Amino acid sequence: MKLIELHDIYKNYYLGEIEVPVLKGVSLSVSQGEFLALMGTSGSGKTTLMNILGCLDRPTSGRYRLEDQNVTQLSPDERALLRNQKLGFVFQTFNLLPRTSALENVMMPLSYNGVNLSDKEARGRAEELLQRVGLGDRMDHEPSQLSGGQQQRVAIARALVNNPAIVFADEPTGNLDSNTSEEMLALFEQLNAEGVTIILVTHDEQVARYAKRIVRIRDGVVEADEASMPQVAAEEGAVPEKAEPSRRPTWALPRIRWMLRTAFHGLRRNVMRAALTTLGIIIGVSAVIAMMEIGRGSSSAIQKTIASMGANNLLVVPGAATSGGVTFGGGTGMTLTPQDAEAILKECPAVKATAPVVRARTQVIRGNRNWVPIYIYGTIPQFLDVREWPVAEGEMFSDQDVRNASKVCLLGQTLARELFQGESPLGKEIRVNNVSFKVIGVLSPKGANMMGLDQDDILLAPWTAIKYRVAGSSLAAANQSAQSSSSSATSDKVNTLSQIYPSAKLNLYPEQSATQLANTPLPVRFANVDQILTAARSTPEIPVALRQITQLLRERHRIRPGEPDDFSIRDMTEMTKTLSSTATMMTKLLLAVALISLVVGGVGIMNIMLVSVTERTREIGLRMAVGAWSRDILNQFLVESVVLCFCGGIAGILAGRGISWLITALLRWPTELSLDAILAAFVVSVTVGIMFGYYPAWKASRLDPINALRYE
């Protein structure tokens, strides 16, 4: 049984439309254990014949059987597996991977043999072969650090690492001196003596004499087939061992580790170019993270501002007053009372707190300093619960203070600063419209609202004190004014009846002074408030609270069906939605701009990977020659692209976080850590590596091994 059988092999090449025949009906058989030399001049077709025998090339026609298997019908991947498991190659130009140690060059075919060797096992086999060829002390040297003979020894060790049945040597001594050539040929003789079939291509008669059989080729045909030693006849009857079935490479953990190692070795050969390639990804990822964190920080700041204004607050204001056909505008009617606020709290389950508010606008004086605050509110203690506004110093006035119209107040931060210039205002007196109030507390800072108004420029006091002492007139004062007017009107009359009753000018009781009137106010029968501030239990319950308050107030105010409300309710829902949507839109816009950087970085990676494929064409051909499948080459370059993006993503995350920190530290812009943005940017960067790295990897996997090896 023959190891190799060729029958009527033809091989034609094409130069444009011109057909160039190279092999013209070659028939040949090789037995197990032979040492065969293919001889011929340059252009005779001996190298083409070796490439066909080594499954690197296909014949144009004819039949080729290897171990009784029809090789001409195998797919490219099946031929690659056959090259890896049965064949070994020693090239004239060595074809060692640059910037890769001798040990790693020898280990390279093991990553494609489908046997899941551990790192220790693979390293041990490669070290054993290097010691056998006399390079035990040069294992860690790169090809540039080895002589020609040493490089050829590494190539021989690489050819033997998978225990091949046949070793092909293409002009193995062409680049060596005579002494080194003799050493190499002696090594081939030793391998042949151990049972390895050797097929050597040469044009040198001295080299061919080492073979046991010489096949001379001339002009594409076998000119002579002569045996140089008598043992050939006996060996022709030898029966080769039964070939093991071809095994497809598996995706076990060792294989994945080999694939990652191969990718890292490929990138390590040009570290600077790899670093510059990842720069686009670094910029893109860092931009995504920084923009997202700035956007999220801005959104959080807006949400805090809305919360400080009372995101869940509902403001109930009276309707418009009308007189003589003239409408005075919203809020001018006197339709809301403190009892309405109490009823809302008791009968509206969706409301958690209410506070009636009486407003005033006047000057506040302390010593020789004065200030007109934006807000002077008369309210109840629950106002702070509605607004979620804690007291920084002192305490809030009590319900008893509200009932007694006590002259006590709390100041906002701005008002306290303007009147007291850094001193503590607690326990000190201020005058509001010439009414003395004692400061019992200072509110915590609140900041500006969405309209830009300073919320800390405020004074809070019991609503009874603001209404009757500061903003309004007492019943007694109103009555005296009425008496005065009546007196004037009576005195102007000419004819009067008999003076049965005293004249209006005659007062039975002494008239009260202004101080007495201020200290003993008489409450009016109808006490109205300017607005009622309510807080819903949660943001989703705001619509429910709106319906409940509306229904209750219509009942209390006896408004018939179909009649308009004498009040209106305002909420922050629309403003919150508008601001939130604006912040979201800006964040998405920033994200889109940053993603463009990632796409640009991906294009850069594709460009560099295409250049890398072109530069490493011979390496691709070498890997295919030692058994790499198309998908192995595809995975290698794809993993290289993903690794570049992976490293760029990690660096981009660190850069993005650093930029975010610097913006907060230097510019005082609000930023917020965004873990989902980090994860998304990282996933996108790896996806970009896959998308933009696939085409170069696919292009590399489609190369023909023989053409790739000949690439200059």
C-alpha cells in the first residue's frame, strides 16, 4: 500500500488570458519511510509538485491520494487539518514569525491540531524538539538573534512538533553554508531513520545524494525516477499505519487560551501602532462616559431644584374677583379660608399636608438696616412639612402662636444675612411694617427656584399676625373709619331732627390709640387667605389629589354643576415633565455626539487591521501551511480587533471618569457616576471591534495559503 499516489497530475497557471502549463501529466508514488529528492532546474515544476503533495495547492486535473484518501476532493479546511496532522514543512526562507521566540514559533502548530493540550504539555513538547535539534540554550531568542542554521533548526523543530508522517523540505540548504547544510541533511537522515518520510526539493546534486530515491523533473514531466540505495524496494512493501480520522478543532478552554495568546502576540509586535489604533476608541468611550455623567449630573441638579420648589406641591389659589363687569384677574377673589385647608387635609386621602398662606410685601427693618424680601408669608407650622424645608437654627412657631397672632417669625438665609451681617438673629427684634417681630428661627438654605428667584429671601410668621397686624386692618379700625365718615356726612346736613341721640362727634367711650388698636385687634367675621399650599403623598398621586381637592372645594363653596370654579389649582407636573424631557434630550444629544467618536474609532481600527492583514500576508500563509483553518485566521484577527477595543474601552472608562472628576473639581459642574453608561460604553466598544474588525478578518481568512506564502 502506497503512502502517496499521484496519477496524471496537471497544473496550469494563468497570466492574464495566457495559460501556462507547469505540470504535464505527472504520476508518482511514495511509500512509507522513504527519503525522496525532487530534482530539477528552476522552472521545472518541482516546487509546484511539492506544493500539491503538501496540500498547499490543488492540481488542475488528475488524482492525488494520501493514505488512500482522495485529497483532490477535500475542502480547504479539511486539507488544512490534513497538513496539521500528517504533514510538516521546512521552507527555504525559514518563514519564522518575527519578534517571536524560537519556543513560541515551534509551539505555533499546536494551536491548530485539535488536541487540547495544556500550556505545560505544549511547552514541554516544543522544548524537547529544540533540545533535539541543538537549540536548548536558544529557546527564548527571536529569529533576528539566531543564525541561518539556527533558524532552519527552529523550522525543522516546528515541522516535527505534531509528529507528522511526511516532512517536506523546500531547498532547505539554499541559504546555508556547506557545514551547516551537512548538519541539516544529517538531521534529515536521522529523522528518516526513525520512520519519518522525507520529501526534499533541491537542484543540488550533492544534496540529492543524501536521499534514497531521486525523482528528476524537467519541463513539468518526470524525466527519471532512480533509487540510490537498495533498501527502497523493501520499504515499498511497508504498510503504513492506519490513518486516524480527521478531527475538527474544538472550542475547549485551552483552545480559546491559545487563540487569545496568538492575538496578543500579533499585537505585541507593533505596540505603538496598536496604542494609536485604540486612541479613537479611548476618545469615544471617554466622551460617552463624560457626557453621560455630565448629563446625569445636570438632570439630578434639575430634579433637586424642582424638589426644592416642591415637586409634589399643589397650589390652590382663589378665583378672579369681578365688580361692575370688570374682572380683576386670578387670585383677587376672597374664596379660600383656613377651614378649607383643614378640610382638604382631613377629607383628601391623597394629600399628606396643607398650609394656608397669607402674603405681604413690605419693608423689614433692623436697626439702621432695611430690606424688602421677596416673600413675606403668614402660614402655620405645617408649611415646613409641605415644602420639606428644615430649620437650620432655632425652632418653628407653634399652633398656639397662630391662634394668638404672636409676633414671632423665621428668616431665610438671604434675609438674615442682609439684616444681621453674619450675626445670629435668634432672639433679636425686627420691624415689619412698623410691627415688632421676634426672630425665633432661621431656615436652611434652599437656593433659587426654576424662575431664578431666591427662595431664601423669605420671612415666615403666623398667618394671623401677618393678616391682622401687617397686611390688613382690624374690625375696630374699620368701624372707626365708618363712624368718622358717618359723622362727616351728618354734620353736613342742614335740617336735622331733634337731637334725641348724641351727635356722631360725641363719643361715649374714649378713642383707642394706634398702639392700642394694634395690640388688641378684633378679628373680622370672614378670614380669607391668599392661597393654600398642599403636598401630595407622591408624584403619581398628584392627579388623584387634584380630583379630590376640586370635588371637596366645589362642595364647600356650594358651586352648582356646570358653574365655573371659584378657585384654581396649579401643580409642577408640566414644568417637571418639560425640564425632565429637556434634560433627557440634551443627554441623548451628547450621547449621539460621543457615539460618533466611537464610530470614527471603529473606522480607524478597520483601516489599521486591513493594513495589518496586508503586512502579515506571509504569516497568514504560514499559519495556513501548518494547519490553520480559515476560521482560525478569522478568529485570530477578529480577536485582535476586539482586544484593541477592549483595552481601549478600559482606558476610555478611566479617562472618562477622570474627565468627569476634573470637571467637577475645576468647573464645579454637577456630575454623577453612571454605571449603566460605563457598561454601555464598554459593550459598544467591544461591539465596534467585532463589527469593524470582521471584514479585515474575513479578508485574511480568504487568502490562499500558497499565494500568501509567495507574497512579497
